[in-house]
Amino acid sequence: MTEYDSGAAGADKFTISLPRGSKAALQALVDAGRAPNVSAVIAEALAGYTSTEQERLRTRQRIAELRGGTPLPAKALAWARQALGVDAPAEGAGAA
């Protein structure tokens, strides 16, 4: 886990809602010494999610370039998701 100082200058602080049990799971990571604090766990998870979404966007852009600017048809994307055993992203969560 990367170092993260939740009191660092420039850190944004706000309240989030998580499913029941999440708080205990996050605190368990801290208690087990796998993270310095809960904020560090959230920050690292967000960084991983953001990186994954950026990679998905780059992949889609590259596919469109290879296809002369034409995106993959929905049927082809559905086939690929089924073949890979990957669920379609939720509405508004970005396409992959």
C-alpha cells in the first residue's frame, strides 16, 4: 500500500456512503497493518479504478483508430464480454 497522509495539505475531505459492513472491512485492513488508515485504502482503490478506466478509454480509442474511427458494434462488444466472462459496465459508468 502506498503511503497516504489523510491530513495532507490539499487533501479533499468529504463524506461517502458505503454498503453495510464496508466500514468494518476497511478498518480490519488498517488493524491488520495492511494500510496506515482508512483514507489510504480508499485513495488506493480510487487510483486503481481511475487507472483501469483510463486504460479502457485508451483501448476503445485505439480500436476506433484501427477501425478508421468507427467504434465496435454493440453486438461485437457483447460477444467479447461473453467470451471473456465480463459483465457490461453499469449505465453511466463508462463503456468498455
